[in-house]
Amino acid sequence: MTKKNRLRFAPSPTGPLHIGGLRTALFNYLFAKKTGGELVLRVEDTDQARKVEKSQEHIENSLAWIGIDFDESSKKGGQFGPYNQSERKDIYKKHINVLIEKGWAYYAFDKKERLDFHRLDHEKKGKKFIYNAHNRLKLDNSLSMDKKDVEERIQKENYVVRFKTPSETNVVFNDIIRGEIQVGTRDIDDKILFKSDGMPTYHLANVVDDHLMEITHVIRGEEWLPSLALHVLLYRAFDWQEPKFAHLPLILKPTGKGKLSKRDGDKFGFPVYALDWADEKIYSGFNESGFLAEALINYMVFLGWSPGSEKEIYSLDELINDFALEKINKSGAKFDPQKLLWINSQHIQGLNIDKLCEVCEPKNKDIDKGVLKSFLKLVQPRLETINNLKEKFLYLFERPTTNEGLIKKTISEEVKQAVSAFVLKLVADKSLGAQEIKKLLYDCAEENNAKFGKVMGFCRACIVGKMEGPDVVEMMIFIGVEETAHRLKKFLG
Ligand code: GLU
């Protein structure tokens, strides 16, 4: 029996989950589902200084909202736990000792000032200071002192443990999206793997956990590609088989220039987080801004992946079916808020009316439950988002402010006569349906030599106050005969 694929999403709780992380989680999820594999949520919280309160909660809630469920996590448990790295300290300690014993890692006591001095000194000479085989023996570490000294100093002093990067070799490895990659170790520094506060750095913890959790595929953002050579070296130092890697392309700003940053959303007025995030102010999330989780998923998958066909609207099941890592491209993907809006509107149109009511109800408490369904039937084809619907269609609930200019433009003597006749007949028989009202309007137009289109335009101007909105007759039915008559009569003199 072949072993199941095991995937993981490994966020650091250093802030809210943004669209980049969400997309990484999604691609892991799709691949796991597609191949019948398992998905792990591992929280990489070893950097105490960068830990942000409520971040893990925001990450977990965001993933739950979008519908990505995990087979193993801190909440769910699982046989490879604990799933928060801060609870795995002993495991990393044990593994760093293995590397030290094997001669792949060493203690370093260099003071920050000394290292800063070397950096500056190199800069002055137009060079770059790299802590590795070229100079490590001249620096303050366990490679340049005897064992007894080392033992004494680790009791008394702050230290770090560094990786002993092999000198002058070529590390060759593979990325599913980018193919074979070769990196010369000459430019790789002896990265810190472990700190004297007893915590590992990202590099050690990540590699140890991916191995121990039996992860088969590491799918993550391109920003980790420069660390990959080190990670591969670490696997090999432990004598472990490395997983397969796939580094997803960057998500770019809507202008295409530069990486989409957390601040861009605020700057350009669109969300970048799944859910609201309260900091010094509230950053609104996709959910609160009226996006459907399934639409966001549909949009995000196109940030780097393409099915190789014209199809743009996908359900989650269809995505699971069509998804393939090999179809992910290398080049950055532009974040396009307009496209997201369009995809959202397509998903809204695809919902049956009961489902639409169900998703809109909690977000539109200011709309009377009794009219929600008929309201949504009326506006569904025009919805791009599902929040603030009352505000967006206020004229369906309240009288619009008079637009004198528009009324003047749309009214004429014939139109006035036609609409006056219409109002009289409309209030006389309140039981008319849409077809009948339309016919009545048509007949009144004809009898008064008014163009039907002009009559409709005037009615719209009276009812909406603008030349927009749903079908005129449907709006009349929604606001009711009395209200229609009131809004029309106001301008008939
Ligand atoms: N903790 C890292 C992050 O938040 C994970 C990187 C990885 O997936 O290896 O980006």
C-alpha cells in the first residue's frame, strides 16, 4: 500500500491571516483533498517576540470560515502532536544535540557588537560579511575552543547554535513548480538554529517537524525559496529523506508592481484579511465585506494556478477535481479586486433563493425578515457583495431624495398624462400582478401618445431618484401600490 500524502499549513501567529497565507492553506487543502491525503495545521509560534495576541484565533477562525478543515491540529489533536511548536521545545533540544554530536552544528558566543563590527567593516571594503567556513574559526564559537571551555561558557553565557554549512559545495534539489535548483554553499551563512532561551529558530523547527509529522509535500510561499537550500542541507545532515517542495508565486499589488502588502488593502480600499482584524482600527475582512467563502476560494486559486481552459467559475468540488500542482506558474499573480467582485457576483447569482437568504440574513439584520426573500429575489442579479444591502438599495425601503434635474429630464406633457392615468387605475385595483401592471403602463402610454420607454424612465426617476435599479414594475410590486402612487404623484402636479 502506498503511503498517504501528508500536507501542512504552518502559519506563524504574528498577525492576522492575510490572503497570501489563505491561498497557501487553500493550495495545500486542494492537493490533500485531490490525492486523498491528510492536512495538518501546525502553528509556528517559537518566536516569542513576534507573537501577536489573538493571532492564532484569527487564523483558526479564518480557515474555518473559508471552509478549510484539517485532519490534525491543536484543537483537533492527532498522533503527531503537539501542533503548536512552543509546546515541542524538548523535541528541538534533542534534535539540536544530534546535530552538534554529528558535527553539523556548533555553539557560538559572538556578541552582537562584534558581529555588527564585522558587518560594517566588510561593508566599508565593499564586501559582505558571511558567517561560514571562511571565517568561523576566527570567531567566538565552539569550533575554536576546547570542550571544557565550551561547557563552562554555555552554563554562564548566552549562546546560539549555528549550522555548520559545508564549504564550497553545490546543493542540488527540486521544486515541483520551478524544477531543478542549484545553490552554491559559498554564499550561505551558518544560520542560527537554536537560541539560549531554549527555543529553536524557524529553520530547525520547520525541518524537524516536517520530518516527524511525516509531511510528504511542502507547499508554501515563494518567500521561503531562499531558505530551501539550508533546509535541504538540514535534512541531509539528519540523514532524512526530504519532502517534495512547491513554492507558490508571489501575489502582486493590483498595479503589478511589487508584492501585495498588508497595508495595500487599506490604501486601495479592499480587504486583504479573511475576517475583520482589530488593531489600532478595524481592518475589514472579506467575510464582513460581503464576499462568499466559495467565491474567494474560486478567486484565490487563480492567483498562480490556471486550469488550461476558459472556465473561470468553479465550485470547491470542481476545483478539487481539476487542481494539479504542475499547473501552477512561476510568475507573480496580480491581485485584482475587480475580478474578485465579478467572481463573487457570479457565485451569488448561482445560489438558490433560500441559500441566498441564509447567507444574507446574518449580515443584514436591518432588513425585516418578512421581506428579505422578496427583496433578494428582486436584487439578486445586481448583487456583487452581500453586506449592507439596505444601504445599497435604500430606495426600496425609504423614499429617495428628489432629483429635480432628473425629473425635469424625464418628464413631458404626454408622460405626465400617461402616468396620471396609470396611477388612477393602479390604486383602483390593488391585486394586479407584474404582467398586468406592465400592460397597464403600456396601454396608458399608448393612449396618451407617450413613448413606453419614456414613461418607464420617468417612473424610475420617481421611484429610485436615479437611473438605476431593478425592473421598474418589480420595484412597484415590492414597495407596494400606495407607496408607488405616492412617489409618482409627487411629480404629477
Ligand atoms: N511559519 C512560516 C510562515 O508563517 C511557514 C513557512 C513554511 O511553510 O515553511 O510563513
